[in-house]
Amino acid sequence: MTPSSRFQDWMPALVFAFIGFLSSLPSACSQEVKERANFKVSRNHVHCLAFSPDGKTLATGGLGIFRRMDPGTLQLWDVATGKEQASFTAHARTVMCIRFSPNGQVLATGGSIGNSPEGEVKLWDPLTTKLKTTLVNSSDAFHSLAFSPDGKMLAGGNMLEKHIKLWDLATGAEAFQLQVPAPGMGDRIVFSPDGKTLAVGAHGSMTVYLFDMATRKERTLHQGRPGGVRALAFSPDGKILACGGYLNEGSDDGAQGELKLLDAKTGQERMKVMGHEGSVRSVAFSPDGKLLASGGHDELVKLWDVATAREREVLKGHEAVVTCVAFSPDGKTLASGSTDGEVKLWEIPVKDGAK
């Protein structure tokens, strides 16, 4: 065999090896994401955060260092300056979840009532920080809240009850309940962008259910392995559902994390990665749907290219579990919160002409 023929035989292997080498390199945007601000949340572990619809305010909530002794504090921050605008006790214990209404006129928080296991949802005026109303009637603290896209309904779920509550915000009255197959399935809920569907994550497995809001009937979108869903997010176009959590039975401490992108209609997996060491605790799509952010027990924030399912960036700096991530409405800022008590704002490069 001549040297040239040997080279021709090796050529395909060399090409594939070179392609593999290129795919292992950081993407063109790597190292462009910069931490532009961080602020310490006094005496609190950050459990949840949310941007206002205009992107000017960031709301954060959590639990005190001593948990049962410290109240759940709600803080409002100026995104441009990083300065605290307001800080007050929202719940006697942990602030489990925060959501702005689509028009930005209501800020909803979920938590528990004193040392009681009962839960409550409070609706606040984000401008005056005055309490509008309190919604109570639960055997457990609310772990997840979701506004319908039209702002008319608020859904709330927890870890114990076998139903998800929905309130009519015009009256403040409970409108109806959605019955779930098992307790603990209200831990993670999210509306589709068109408001026709409510996605619900299971607690005992990486299974995702969809409720048709017109018929109130439930179907299994994706049957997952034993574990638990800790994070859900629809893509802006509603075609993809991101699902993060952990595998194996038990808690998410030290478990194997799993991150999936599911077809929102068929449940087919578009991507599945063991993206974090430990549970995936939070996921969020960028407003243009091109990036997915995830945070986990490994103290990392990761950015993923949705089209290629490739890891784009690993953001380091937190010193404990990353419990929450959220993109600003303009996509230029990513906020991350952690049980280390810090909130970080990351500057996301936006190409010219991108919205």
C-alpha cells in the first residue's frame, strides 16, 4: 500500500476527529458573558427571583439563615444600579416563589403562615409595596405560582395536596382546582405562552403532565425515570418545554441531575444531558428562545444553545446551590440567585439587530 493510499484511508477518521475537536471548543460567544453586578441579600438564602415586565426591577425572596427563626423577606432591586429599592417581611417564614403579573401591576408571593404548615399567597403593589390581598386555604406552603398570560388567572401548587388551585384575580376568589395524579405535583407549574396549557412536573419521577385549560383534563406529556422535576419553562414560541431535576428516588441532594428539552406537543426528547452534578434547580429561556439558562446543586449557572443542544457557557462565582435563574425581558441580563445569599447579574451579549 502506497503512502498516498494510506493517507486516503485515514482521511475520514482524521476529518471526524477534527470535527470532534472543533465541537469540543468553546463557542464564539464563550467568555463574553460577564458578571456586571452582585448584591448580598441580608441574612437570607435566595430562593426565588423575578424581573418586572419592563426589566427595571428585580424581586428576590428567600428564607433566613436560621430558617424557622428568620422571616421570609421580599426585596426589590434597581436593575440598572443594583441598589435596593425596598425590603420587607412578606411571609413569616420562607418566600417560596415570586411572580410579576404580565402588566407588572401585581407581584405575587407564595409562602407559609407563621409556624403553621398552612400556605398563603399574597398579592402586592410593586410600586408602593402595599399588600393588596391574601389568598389562603392550603395544607402546605405554596412552592410554585404562575400567572396566565392574559393576567386574569393565578395558579398555585404545593408539595402535599393533590390539586392545583386557580384564582380569578378580578374577584380574588378561587375559580377551580385541577386534580393531579399524586401529591407533590404542584411543586413546579408553568403556563404555555398562549395560556391554553398548564404544565406540571411530578415529584417522584421526571414525568411531565399537561392540563388543557379549556377542558381541565390532564394527559402525560413525557414519562420520565424515578426522581423529581425541580424546574420547568416553556420556550417563548411554546414549542419546547425545558425540564430540569434529578434522577433516583429520595432528595435532590447529591442525586444525578438531568436536563431535557421536550417537544411541547409530542413529548419527544430534543435534548437530554446530565448537565449538572446534582439536581438541576432552575431553568429559563432567553426572550428570543435561542439560549437556555440552568442552575443547579453544583453551584454553577450554565448556558445552552437551544438549536444545537450544546453547552455554550459555564458561569462560576456562586458558593452554594443556584436556586433560581431568569432573563431580563430584553435578554441582555441574566440574574441568578443562590443559597449563598447572593444575586448575580450577568451581561449577555446581544448581536446587533437582535431583540
